[in-house]
Amino acid sequence: MASVITSIGNFLVLCLLCLSICQPFSSSKPDVLSEGSSLSVGEPEDVLSSPDGTFSAGFFPVGENAYCFAVWFSEPSYKNNNKAVVWMANRDQPVNGRYSKLTLLKTGNLILTDAGRITVWSTGTDSLSLTRLQLNDFGNLVLINSENVVLWQSFDSPTDTLLTDQPLTRYTKLVSSRSQINSSSGFYKLFFDNDNILRLLYESIEISSVYWPDPLLVSWDAGRSTYNNSKIAILDSLGNFSSSDDFTFMSADYGTKMQRRLKIDYDGNVRLYSRKNRGERWVVSWQAFSDPCMIHGICGANSLCNYVPSMGRKCSCIPGYKLRNQTDWSSGCVPEFDISCTKHESTFLQISSVGLYGYEYGIFSNYTLAECKNLCLQLCNCKGFQFSYVPSSGNFKCYPKTLLLNGYREQSLSGDLYLRLPQSFLLSKPNSLVEFSLNCSVQETKQLDRTYTQSTVKQSVKFILWFACGLGGFEVICILLVWCLLIRTQRNSGAEMGGYLLAATGFRRFSFAELHKATKRFSEEIGRGAGGIVYKGVLCDARVAAIKRLKEANQGEAEFLAEVNTIGRLNHMHLIEMWGYCTEGKHRLLVYEYLENGSLKENLSSNMLDWEKRFGIALGTAKGLAYLHEECLEWVLHCDVKPQNILLDSNHQPKIADFGMSKLLKRGEINNSSVSKIRGTRGYMAPEWVSNRPITSKVDVYSYGIVVLEMLTGKNPTTKFRELNATGETEHGKLVTWVRDKVNEAPEMETRLEKVVDASARGEYNVEKMKILLEVALKCVEEDKDERPDMSQVVKTLLPHENDH
Ligand SMILES: *[C@@H]1O[C@H](CO)[C@@H](O)[C@H](O)[C@H]1NC(C)=O
Ligand SMILES: *[C@@H]1O[C@H](CO)[C@@H](O)[C@H](O)[C@H]1NC(C)=O
Ligand SMILES: *[C@@H]1O[C@H](CO)[C@@H](O)[C@H](O)[C@H]1NC(C)=O
Ligand SMILES: *[C@@H]1O[C@H](CO)[C@@H](O)[C@H](O)[C@H]1NC(C)=O
Ligand SMILES: *[C@@H]1O[C@H](CO)[C@@H](O)[C@H](O)[C@H]1NC(C)=O
Ligand SMILES: *[C@@H]1O[C@H](CO)[C@@H](O)[C@H](O)[C@H]1NC(C)=O
């Protein structure tokens, strides 16, 4: 009997022991971690929540069987289920997915141990009174004692993210992660420099360079002050960021309380992400760089960065160099040839419109090309030189480069790169730039090397086995052990994407009186749109503006401001530029640039456009719309694409007008499938509008297709048109059916074209070019929205034919 009792006693002891090792049955989410207790990896329940549930802290998977102790926004984005991590304890040393735990010791020290043995991270605190760890509603993980003194807090050691009301100080810095899938410390840093300026730094093993504020400007010219030594920057919940060096910005959605996080992304750009409601998608509401090629180190060494707003960033190796690592573009390119120091064997390859920042041997003014070549040949480590005309000094400057770094290509740049290559090499290789592009889609997680922990796992297993055998509860232990070992690891679904463009222009607020005066009391009407009447006006700085007066103020001022800020900061050569806005009482006005050449509508009806121009307009419009729909972030749906809304500049380049009206006029939510009011213009509207199907960017694609058909045929889709044929007069209801019928009648493409094209248009057309355009347009007007291409695909199809004649 006694032995039975001892057995039962042993059994209970074992159960307790096992509980303390694996903690499989711990109850509901603890909100506080008290002294002597711990959180274990792989336990879904072992997560600290903030009182309002916004934030969670626990073990976060960063690879297969690799975890970091982290704080994140509890609600993932509804679309991709990604959780936004805002802090990590051990980003550079992830722990094993088994037996690792975070323990608050009785001494007041908080330690993170890998597989029960190695201490990977600790706060190094000690306290005589009772301590506890809790996560507050700001996302701050704090260690406090019973007198409520903060011993340690995560806000004091940020990783790559600043939260609302979390100050960046002289003691803290943000460090980007290594890549989209690797959360260890990367190359980019945001910090206060010794001269009190908030800067961005690129720092790899070989190279370190500051790229923000613009290194070519002195701090004063960049709008920064070196005089305030307090070195503090803070973001408030409304979206106002202000730093003690006078740098400040307001988010595009300024004015509303939102969840916000300022993050230095792995690509070196600092972005402010915000979302209004939990579970919504994060939206970029500010970013430091609109041109990512200005970020140093972005494509690695010996490469050129090229940025096309509608297509994103492209990196390419300089001719003669090849990608160092196919899976890691940031490591740049390496030469395919042996660099020789002998003068006679080198030659130069000219690549135009290239700029390279830094790493010159010196700057040599008033040099001829021959002198510059000679200078480079004299220097053994000269990899090439940049040769540019400097208008201010009226002569050419020569910059021999010891390293080819931070290279970028831009059509508007006047400088040329003369690349030094071995003569034999240049003869054997075609001169081409090999492009490699960043992949926008989410990548797979990679497995971390976890071998070093295996022995410790084995040891703890041995220890438990020995102990279990000694007490005779072997089976029970085994069952529980198996249970413990079955803990599953989770896969990290990747990081979120960022990347829309935003340019700091002279965007501002106007007073009503100012605009009243500019338009001479709203006397010169130049157009009427869905939202209101457009007037011509002259601003006090003599710029001619188109001023749109919105009919009704359907929304509050804060909301209007938020939307107008978003729209006003969209900047693209094929979008009409918004200069500002006015909101006073019930008045809501928008101020745009004014284009002399009028709209596509007027130009088509007066037959001003030859085929070359029509193709250019089709391509430009596609680029503008592709930008609005922006690859990874569906930013703005236009919802009213038509020739009246496509304006032409002096070179007949199109600029899309009236975008964002759906946001400003607030007629129903776009994402809502039951949009009550139909938008757009008859003749150009996609079938989704009337059939109550979801409204996506494909409605703009449809309207675009109609506009292109209109340009091709010269026929107006809004009016029923008549046609004389052999059998008499027929009436066609729809432009699309008419074109389809004509196309189907003719077997050959050329005759098809002849049947549909606008006979009255001037000039010859290139058959190939028009064929592509007709095909694209017909694809765009498919009834089924999934059959239609998206705007960036349209751009990709048309772009190669731009210069065909
Ligand atoms: C932004 O914050 C700074 C510092 O708190 C303040 O001086 C400034 O007035 C704020 N700007 C706005 C528009 O609220
Ligand atoms: C320095 O900056 C801080 C924070 O922005 C501000 O409170 C303080 O007044 C500034 N000091 C001076 C001398 O301008
Ligand atoms: C390329 O980069 C990946 C990821 O950083 C790394 O795992 C791999 O070993 C590298 N390959 C080479 C050849 O350096
Ligand atoms: C540039 O050099 C030429 C000849 O070497 C000289 O005549 C000319 O004055 C120089 N120009 C300047 C701006 O120094
Ligand atoms: C981007 O990555 C995805 C998944 O890794 C792959 O399927 C796709 O082909 C890649 N796209 C490009 C343009 O490399
Ligand atoms: C992440 O980056 C670090 C630092 O470059 C590297 O040591 C580590 O191997 C990388 N991890 C993975 C999974 O590529």
C-alpha cells in the first residue's frame, strides 16, 4: 500500500516537473510575467498582450526552427496575414524552436536562453524588490519593480521601428534588417550624428557613407540645424514627426489617429506605415526617398541603379562585371576580367547619363577628355572616370574613380561614365548592361543553421530520461516528452512590401480669398466635371492654374485634408500636378497646374493628332494609370478615365486629371462590393459598375481600353453612331461590338486595321505599332475583369514599340 502511495506521489511530482519544463497546460494569455516564471518557445499561449490587445510579445518565427523574442501588432494584415514586428530582443542570434525560453529571474534579470542553456540575451538588470514584465498599450515592453520604477524598457533599444510617442534619442538608433526574409542587422542606420543632425547611413563591411540628408548639401541648405544638442525625434499619433535638428514631416494622412510605425526598411528607405483599423493593410504615408536610386549601396558595388516610376527600380551590372551572388543583389557585381595595371592594355567604354556618388581620387577641373583618360591610366587603381560638363564653371570636370559605387542611370543626367576595361576583353564581349531586378513578391523563408544547439537538446533529454528512470515514471515521462517534442514550428510568411512614390513639392494650402482673387471671382470657367466646376486662374506668383471648386463638402475637414494630402503627393510626369487646396467653412477647392493644349477630347475632335502622337498618348496614359495603381499598393482608382480627363502638354504628352475624386467626393467605399452610386461616364464604364461585381483597378483598365479604341477609330463611344454600308444605314449601339465585328470580318490584320482606323487622321501609321495597340485595347475591354491585363502589363507591352517608325 505504502509503495502505491509513493508511486502516486512520484507520479504527481513528475507531472509537476514536466509542467515546469514544457509548460504545456498554462492557462489563458498572461498579461504580466512575474518573477521566477518564463515564456517558452512554441507555446501559442505563452504570449504577453497589451491591455487593449493591440500588441503582443512572444517568440516570433524568423526561419525554420528559429525564433526571436519580439513585439508585434497583434492583428495581422487581412490580406497576407503578415504580422508587423516592431521590436526584437535577439535579431542577430535566433533561438531554437524547442526548449528556448524567456525567464524573469528572482534577481530581477530578464534572460533569454537557447534550448535551456546558453543565455543569448539579457537585460542585465537587478532589483531587490519584486519585479514584473508587462507590455503596455504603446507597444513598450517594460520591466518594473513594485515601486513602479522602470528598470528596463524595449523603447530604449529599438531595432528597425519607431512607434508613436517612442523617442529616437542620442542613445538609440534604428538599424534595418538584412533583407526581406532575414531579420538580422542590415546595412542601413538612422541615428543622430555628432553634429546633432539626424542622418541615414549605409554601412557595410568595406564601405560607410551618409546618404540623407543629401550629402551634397550642407546641413543648413538641407533645412537642418546643428545648434540644438537635445538630439531627440518623435512621431505623434496624428502623423507629425519632428526632430530637434528642425527636420519635420507630416504624413500624407495627417490629422487622424491611426496605428503608425516608422520603419527603416531593408532597402534603406525610411517609411511611415499607417492603418486606420486593426487588420487593415498597412499603407505607406511618408517615405524619405521617392527615388530609391539615391540610397547608397542599394544595388551593391559595380552596378547601376535605374528607376522608372511605373516599373520600379532596376539594378544592372556595369558591362564587364557579373552578379556576385544570384540570390543576394546587395552584394553587387564583380569584374569578369583581370584588372591589369599596364597602361597600353586598357581602353575605355563610354556609358552615357550615369552618375556615381563618391570614391573619386580627386576632382580635376577644366580637363579635356584626353587628359582625363590619361590621368586614369596613370593610376593603377582607377576603375574608370566620370566626365561631366559643369555649367557653373563653364568647363568639364574629371572624376577618376577608385571604386564604382552608388551608380545610377537617369536620362536627364549629363555626365558620362568612362569605364576602364582590358582591351582584349572589350573585343570579346558585346557591350551590354545585364539587368537584374528586385523581386516584389514575397519570398520563401530560408532555413537557419541550427546545428549548434543539437548537443544541448540531447543533454537535456538525457537528463530527463535519467531522472525519470530513477523515479520509475518512465512511461509517463515519455508520453509527455513526445507531446513536448511535437511542438510545431511555424513559417514566417515574409515581410511586407513598401514602395509608393512621394515627392515633396511646393504643395500648399491656399486661402479662399486668394483663390477668389486668382480666378477673378470665378469668372473664367474652363470645364465641368463630376465633382464641380473648373476655373482658370492666375496665382500671386504668376503661375497659371486650373482651380476646381467642389460642389458640396461631403466630408469633414480632417478627412478632406487627409485625402488631399495623399493625392497631392502623388507625383508622376503623366499625372496632372496638384499645387494645393483650400478648405474654409463649406468651401473645398483644389489647385492644379494649367495645361494650354487642352484635353484629349478637344484634340481628337479638332483632328490635331497624328498616329505617332496618338500612340504616345496611349502609352503615357498607361504609365500614369500604372503609377496610380502602383504594383504592390493599389493606391488610387481613377474611376473616370475618359478623353476629357486626359490633358495634353505642349509636347502632346498626356497628363491624367481628376484622379482621386472618388476619395474626395466620398461616394461610397471602393472596397465595398455594394457600391450604391455608379461612378464614371456612360460609354467608358466597365460592366462591373452595373452588375454589382467588386470594383477593382480593372475598371480603369476597361475605360482605358475604350479611350484607346476611340483614338484608333475616331468614333465617340458615348453617342450611338450610324454607318452607311451596302445594305443601307445601320446603327451600332456600342463601340466595342462594332470594333469586334469589324475585326472578325477581316482575316488579315492589315485589312482589319484598315477597317477600323480613323480614316480622317493625318499621317501614315506603322502597322506593327497600331496592331499592338488594337490588340491591347481589345484585351482591356474584355467583359471578364480577370481577362484584362493590368496597367503595368499594358505599359510593358507598348513600351518596346515606342520608337518604331
Ligand atoms: C509637430 O510637432 C512639433 C513638435 O512637437 C510641433 O512644434 C509642431 O507644431 C507640430 N506640427 C503640427 C502641424 O502640429
Ligand atoms: C531643441 O529641440 C527640442 C526638441 O525639439 C526643443 O524642445 C527645444 O526647445 C530646442 N531647443 C532650442 C534651443 O531650440
Ligand atoms: C548568396 O547569398 C545567400 C544569402 O545571403 C547565401 O546564403 C549564399 O551562401 C550566398 N552565395 C554565395 C556563393 O556567396
Ligand atoms: C581651361 O584651360 C584652357 C587651356 O588649358 C584655358 O585657356 C582656360 O582659360 C581654362 N579655363 C578656365 C575656366 O580655367
Ligand atoms: C519573384 O519570385 C517569385 C517567387 O519566389 C517567382 O515565382 C517569380 O518568378 C519571381 N519574379 C521575377 C520577376 O523574378
Ligand atoms: C542573415 O544575415 C546574416 C548577416 O548577413 C547572416 O549571417 C545569416 O546567415 C543570414 N541568414 C540567412 C537565413 O540567410
